[in-house]
Amino acid sequence: MKKTTIACIALFCFYQSVKAADHPKCTDTIVRKPLDTLLYDSLMHQLANGDKTGRWPVKNTTKPLPGALLPFNRIVAYYGNMYSKNMGVLGQYPPKIMLAKLKAEVKVWEKADTSTPVIPALHYICVTAQADAGSNGLHNLRMPFKQIDSVIHMARSIHAIIFLDVQDGFSTVQTEILRLEKYLQMPDVHLGIDPEFSMKEGSVPGKRIGTLDADDINFVSKYLAGLVKKYNLPPKIFIIHRFTQRMVTNYEKIKLFPEVQFVMDMDGWGGTSLKQGTYRQIVAREPVQFTGFKLFYKNDIKKDTHRMLTPKEILQLKPKPIYIQYQ
């Protein structure tokens, strides 16, 4: 069976699940095609892109449940917050313009890699770290649910998936994700967490780079896996942003679940050579499951070559990122 056919089946199952989310009593009747394990393994080897280190594809990883989006599709996401033009492209433009720009980027990636279907996504920072302690003393600001609802509505208008992103500040990821359960039980809503703003050592966000340990990450993965089982959902995608060694500690102890697809996303801005080097030294050197790559429309063009990396250049990385984020 052709790769594109399998990808279309996965997308069909995903959209059927989204429709079923409006009728919770019907979720136990969702039928998903069995996972084509041979195709899955083949695509994972293709993502390794000829890696000679022996790290990629990652050995002895669990295969996902039926309905998994990765590696059958690439995800291209717009990142940001609706209250800020400075936190990313998602909040920089009026919704119609922003969505049109996202769809244009999707077409660019479809052309760059014709073998991999592309799914658009909105990656919304629903808990933002703050320099000020705020009324809760936690150095974070939780977005109102009505704002999250509006982002979900926008995403669904173009058949995009949604990522809710957490910058916990002085709080914990364990505390913050529990507040999002009513959204995470939706089949098209996934999760991102930013260790940069997890301030375990008590520093004010923005003054020092934060950190998360494998124990924190495993708590979240186990929680997401539980939601998938409880609500009969397709696998959740769980993204961790990273651009320094200490942002993620004990990576080798990160546990994988068939209900959760794990993406280590190369964050950080700079010139092309710096970003390629960071990817090789931080993300590719410490493999978990899948990788992502973040591009900054403004900050990436300030130094070095004064331009962003092109899709062609990113697809030459070993391994190839399966998640692409624009800020």
C-alpha cells in the first residue's frame, strides 16, 4: 500500500475522532485502521536520513496505537499567544491573515517533501511565564478558557490540530496540565511544555534558563496516556522545547508510551550555522523518539546569514524533523 494512502487513512481516522468528540457517548464506536508496522518502520528509517551514529532511528521504542499522526504526516505549526504580537506569529496578525500565512507555509512544505502529507497546527501558549510574581505568586499567567476556545475554533476552521503550551514559572507542569484536562480529552488537542520557563531553582523567568527532568516529563506522558485510554483517543503528541543541555536532564530515562508520540523540538533563535549546530549537539545527540525544529521569522534573520533556514536545508538534517514550528 502506498505511503500517501496510509497517511490519508490516518487523517481520516483523526477527523472522524474530532467529529466524535462532539458526541462523547459515541467515542467508543470509533474504528481505526490497524497500524501498518512495516510502513511505520520504513518511515522511521527514512526520517533517520542516513544517520551513521547508530542513534537514529531510536532502537527498541514502542510503536504507537492506531490513529497516530506521526511519522505518517509532518506537522507545521504557528506558535504564539493571542494577547501578544511579540510572542509569535499566531498573535501577530488578525486571525484570517494569520491562517492564510499558515496555509501558505503548509504548501511550501508539501512541495519540499512530496512524500509526506502536511497537517497545519496552532501552537498556543496557554500558560505564559511572567517576570512579575502576579496575584498567584507563581510567575505565570493562565489564559482564560474563552481564549483557548477561540484558538480551537480557528484551528478547526482550517482542519488544523491544536497544541496547548505550558510555561509553568514557579508552578509545576503537574499542576498546570491538570487544569487543561477538558481540552486534552479532545482528540485534536495536543500538548507542549517549555523547560526554559520551568523555574525549579527559584530564578525569575527570563533571567535564567529553566529545566525539566525526565521525572517531570514522564509524569506528563503517563497522564496523557491515561487520557487516551480513558476517552478512547488517538495518540497524543507531546512536545518538549529544548536548546541547551540542562533544559532536559536524564533524557535517557524518558519513558515512551504507545498512547503518546514524543517530540524533542529544537528551540532557540540565531543564524543558520548556530541552529544547525544546536540541533546536532543537543537534539540529535540525545535521541528519544521524534524531533522538531523551530524557526523565528524575526530573530533568525538578525545574525549570520540574515535569513531563516530553508525547508530543503532542514530536510537534510539527521534525523529529519517531523514537527516544524514558526514563531
